[in-house]
Amino acid sequence: MLKKIVVLATFCFFINCTDTTNLGNCIQTLPLNLVTDLNNPEMINAQTPGGFAQLSGGSKGVLIFNKNGSDFVAFDRLCPNNDCNSAMTFENRLLQCTCDKSKYSVDFGGAPQTDGFQCPAIEYRVTKNGTTIRISNF
């Protein structure tokens, strides 16, 4: 009985706290299939926890971030509102659109950190096998 109550409460929580009304207008994903090696000189900074590298690919380039030494995340540097010709910059674990100053967290799936913005940064799937890193659309 307790198990049913927990499941029902969890379901209700997600239904009530998730508003995806305007997310249909967001860019969901872009085609990408990029393979690189952590030993490449362009990836040297991404070898350590908290380190990152900026790679060619995607729409405005790809940022790959080393979260903790073994987990990596990757995001397109295209501003989620697609309102800027410049690529997003990266500082203090946040991507920032240079045109509208909106910020997006690499720790929370590219979630917007600026009030009034709903579209997340475009996240790519990262698969690590040894020193090989594959970045692709989901």
C-alpha cells in the first residue's frame, strides 16, 4: 500500500511541477556525430575535473565539460533562443549568450539560469570508452 502511495505522490508531483507549454518552440537537438580523443591537444583542458574544451561541430561549436573526472557533458554553443550570431561563452560552469546575456547551467542539463528564459541549451550525448569521446545527438 505504501508503495502505491509513493508512486502516486511522485506522479502527481511531476504532473503539477512540469510546465512544457512553451518548450515546443525550443530547438531540441541538432544532428551531430563527433569522435575525438582525450589525448588530442585540443582536449588537454578537458582531461581534469572542471576542465572543458571547445570543439568544431554542431551549429556554433561544441563545449565539452568534464564534470568530475569520469562524467562528461556536451552542449552546442548556439544560443537557445537562436537570436545571436555569436557562439555562447563559458565561465563558472555557465554558458552565456552574448546577445541577450541569458545563462545556462552545464550541471543541470543546460537549464536556463536567467529569469524569463525557458529553452535549455542544446545538450548532446557523450560516450567515453577509454580515452575516446563520442559526442552525438540523442
